Amino acid sequence: MNTDNQSFDINELENKLEELIQQFNSVQHENSTLKVKQDELVKEKAKLVEKTNMARTRVEAMISRLKTMEHGT
């Protein structure tokens, strides 16, 4: 292997390595963004579950009151 081929191979490897580093950084940034979004969605889901449970409790209470009123008359 002569010096020109070695130099070309090293340059090619450097270019590929730089491309991999850029891809890694891009994927790492995307992963961080997705983790933040996931955390937000988990919190939002918890709030919605809480609101749904509160609404269910209120509806059940209204139904009970209606049944009581129905049987009381």
C-alpha cells in the first residue's frame, strides 16, 4: 500500500466518521426532544384521567340523586 492510498483511505475514514458523528448528534437531539414530549404527554394523560374520574364521580352522584328523587315521590 503506498502513501497516496493510505492518505485517501484515512481521508475517507475521517469523512465517514464525521458523518457518523453528525448522525449521532442528530439522533441524540431527537431522542432528547422525544423524551421531553413523552413527559409532557404522560402529565397530560394523568390530568385527563383525573378529570375523567371526577366527571364519572359527579355523574354517578347525579344518577343516585335522581334515583332517590324518583323513589321518594
